[in-house]
Amino acid sequence: MARLIFLGPPGAGKGTQAKLLAELLQVPHISTGDILRSALKAKTPLGQKAQAYMNAGELVPDDLILDLIRDRLNQQDANQGWILDGFPRNVSQASFLDTLLQELNQTCDFAINLEVPDEVLMARLLERAQKEGRSDDNEDTIRRRLEVYHNQTEPIIGFYRDRSVLTAINGDQPVESVTEYLKQLVCS
Ligand code: AMP
């Protein structure tokens, strides 16, 4: 059983590490970014509403995200644990999650903050833009996403520190080293 939240800026490696760990622990990997990108591709109402925000590097409004998370965590497969990647992204999402977990009689075991300096993130995201062709990975949008991270997402680090579940990890090292550290953390 494991319930983990991945914090950290865009490009820190949350998606990569969350996926690997979810497989290892046999729990669902819940990425709001992935859910939104699929919605966008499928041109669902959610995708259409989210598109402009995502392309501008802004957060999608909470009302589009909160129901989605409530539904996902209420699904059967999330009973035995989960890994959240990209949610919560601001203080109001963090307090929503707190209340939701109380309702579900669950607690989060770890909030993992992957720390990476901005200039490294910038380089990684520009490289990803070339490789994956993501529409929110151009230079201006990347800059905005980093700003949004510092303004809106970084404040939730304190929220999890206060709950004594915060673990900070240096994300500026090879993928395998971060994975190894995480394995030891969650499996010990
Ligand atoms: P990500 O793949 O997690 O970096 O998310 C890509 C984009 O999706 C973000 O830049 C936001 O526009 C949007 N997004 C993902 N998760 C959230 C969230 N929890 N709250 C608001 N917007 C989100």
C-alpha cells in the first residue's frame, strides 16, 4: 500500500519517476496533465475548456480539475494506493485533497519534492519540446509554467512539510539514481 504525491516543477522528472514507481508498487499513476492531454486530443468538453490555459502555460481552473480527481480516487483501483503526479498544483487544490482523503479515510504517505534548478529545467523542457512536440513546450510557455510553479505550486511544499510527509530529493541527477532513492524510501 502506498499513497504518494509528486511535487516539483515542470521538467523535474515527476512523470518519469511516478510511472516507474507506480509499476513497482502496482498502484495507479494519476497524472492530471496526462488526463488533460488525452481530453484535448479527443476533443472532449474538458479538453476544449482546458486547451487555451494549457497552451498558455497557465493552470487550468480548479473547477475543471477537482471533480476529475474526486472521481478518479473513488475508482476501485485507487483503493489500494495511488501516485499523484501534477496534482495538487496550488493551495486550494491541496486543501481540497486533504478533505477528500479524510472522506475516503485515507492519508498520504509521502509528498516527494523533486528539486531542480530553473536553468536545468529550462534546458530539459526545451529538449522535450523538440522530441515530443508538446504544444505547451515552447520557450515563452515554458517560462510562464516555471513562473506559475513558483507563484502557485511552490507554496504547497510548506503545507506538506507541516504534515510531516515531505521528502525533498535532488532531481538534478541521473534518472536511475533518483529512482533508486525513491525505491529505498517507499519500500523501507
Ligand atoms: P503537466 O503535464 O503536469 O506539466 O501539466 C501540463 C498542463 O496541464 C499544466 O501546465 C496545466 O495547464 C495543466 N494542469 C495539469 N495539472 C493541473 C492541475 N492540477 N491544476 C491545473 N492545471 C493543471
